[in-house]
Amino acid sequence: MQPPFPVALVTGSTSGIGAAIARRLSGEGYAVILHSRSSAEAGHALAAELGPAAYIQADLAHDADRVMLVREAVALWGRLDVLVNNAGISRVIPHADFAAATPAVWQELYEINVVAPFRLVGEAESALRAAAQRGRPGCVVNISSHAGIRPKGASIPYAATKAALNHVTRLLALSLSPDIRVNAVAPGLVDTALTADWTAAQQLWRERSPMRRAASPDDIAQAVAMLVGSDYITGEILLADGGLNLT
């Protein structure tokens, strides 16, 4: 017998943006499945705190782990209503440094930032379509980046993978409708441990963005929750950069 509450899988969710998304969805009544590649202790601790929640460890660079993650996630409560593809990786490389942007870097980023989200959606398709039979479309939210929209970003390979993810989002929205909605949130700078020493970027957001600050993880979680809460919006890339794109 399936539980009365909806279930959400959030990848890369033991810290930063992913943890904020997991907390937000848990607060809105979702059972949350947490995931990370290596931080299992943090994942189990957060799952114990949130409840109903669970943690699954998987390396999204490997296709077998992608398949395992979705299958174990669906098996936990017998349903999956929401998939948030938050897990991603970046490499900081000056855009003019062609030698540093090696084929290996391109392949590494593309596997995690584009292929993995696509494969997870494919594996979760039947479970997400089943959600529509319960009265609400299944929902996918991909976490992209403003670097996929504007010629910015930590490196050209990173920006290109996020641009690809944006286009995959739109294509999936078309091919999976009306049973499954697919959208993306494209943050600008977000205050996390990863960006703590990005002083130039922090100054840019304080001085030039209309909101005069970088986003917090909770800001991005709120945007994700808004898209999850809609039963109509699909194929949208929600730019969440505090208005920096206007300047």
C-alpha cells in the first residue's frame, strides 16, 4: 500500500542548495530521499532529522549507480512524485585557458551535469507518470546555472554543460507532457561553502545586482518549491540571480 504523502528524490542533498531543497520539501509534506556520492554520515543524520526521509549513496558518474539510485528510491515507499536533479560539479578554469579545459574535464562535467540528470529522468519516468494517475503531474526540477544562459561561469566546459541541461529541460518538457512537468532553476551566485572564497563574485553581486546580495540556499529552495507546487508550469528556466542579468 502506497503512503498518503508524496515522495521527492533530491540528488546532491547532504549540504548547500540540495540540503535546503530537501528541508523545504520535507516542510511541505514530502517524504524526502537524500543522496550524495560520499557524505553518507551527513546524509543519514539529515534523514534522521527530517523524517519521513531516507538516504541513498550513489556515484552519478556511473550509470549502474544512476539506475540503482532510482530503483531503490522508488522501492522505499512505492512511489516517486518529484525528482530534483541538484547534483552537479564544476571546475574553475579561466575562459582563455584552452590547455586547462582538457577533453577529460569536458567529459567529466558532461557526464555529471547533463547525462546523469537525463538518465535519472529516464529511469524515473514510469514512477513519475504514475504520479499523474493520482491527480497531479509528476515533476522534475533541474538545478542549472545562470552560466547556462549568459556567457559567464567558472569555466567554459561548466557553462556549456548547464546550457545543454537547459535545452534538455525544454526537450523533456515536450516529450513527457502532460504526465510529467520538467523545469529548471538557474541560480547565479549562491552563498555556500563552495563559494565562500569567491570574493570577486561576491563583490559583483553586492554592487551590481538589484538585490545587492548573492542568493542563499533557502532562496533557491523557495524557487524549486514554487515550481514543484505548480501543476501547470513546464519547460521554463527560472533565472534566480537577484536581477544581475538586468545590468
